Amino acid sequence: MGEIVSFKSNGSMGSGYLADGGGPGVIVIQEWWGLVPHIKAVADRFAAEGFTALAPDLYRGEAASEPDEAGKLMMGLALDRAGKDLSGSVDFLQERTGKKKVGVVGYCMGGGLTLTLACQRPDAVAAAAPFYGVIPWPEAQPNWNAMMAVVEGHYAENDAFASPEAARALEADLRHARH
């Protein structure tokens, strides 16, 4: 259903999978595996519901099939570049759809990046839906007070990556910052 597209990313170029359903924009942020068929299928499902979904390729063409490999890709992710690619994704969808606001959904690593993007681009992110995502990089904790988006988080009771304690701490941080 979709296609690979290129977009401007703060002086360079990023790419991602675009599934255009003709409606408002939704950014779909990958799990630690990369831009794999599953994430493309999620974008396709959003498009089937009428959204214009863009899944940026934060690993720039790399993907993993084994957990050790995925962990290495995630820990090697250049957060500054990923932030620029995510912001470029917002700009791309704004131009593509003609709408000022977008939604963001992310899974696992992408769940944490969903929240980061909502803080980074409060001018444009209206809704953020992290699925079992926390921010595993201590140096990358966002300014929660900057976020303007409505947040609906989804977390499990038994998850080694996004533990219930981490989810409760995140909820407390967001509530303390007015969310």
C-alpha cells in the first residue's frame, strides 16, 4: 500500500515508509528492530482508516532480526540525528496533509521517542500514544513541561523493558508537568 519517501531532516535527508490514506498525519515510530514489515503494516492500517502515516527509518536502512542485534542498534542510535529525522517527519506530514497538527504513536523504543517528539515539537504534536515505551537514555530525558499533546500511554504489568515502576514514574512526571 505504501512507498518509501525522502524528506528534509535539518540540512540532510531522512527517509521513511509513507502510507497515505488522505487524512490527518500520524507518525509511526519503530520498535528497536527498525523499519521492519510489521511497522510498515501498522502504517498501512492507519492509512486504511483514513490517516496519512509516515514511519521514519531511524536506523537509516538497518534492521535487526535478533534481540542482541536490535539492542546494539538501539543503543547506537544517534539521538540528535533521530530527533532531527522525527522533526523532519513532522514537517513532511504538515506539508503533505496541509494540517498543522499530527499524532504520534510508537512502540517499545519508539514509545519513548513518541514522548520525546511531543516535547520537542509542542507546536505540532497534538496527540501522543506510547506503547510500552520509556526513555532508556538517561541523558535524553525531555522537558515534560514543554509538552502540549494529549497522552494515552499503554504499558504492561509484566515487562522487563518498561517495568510497571518505570511506567508509574513516567505517569507521575507527566502529571506533575500538567499532563
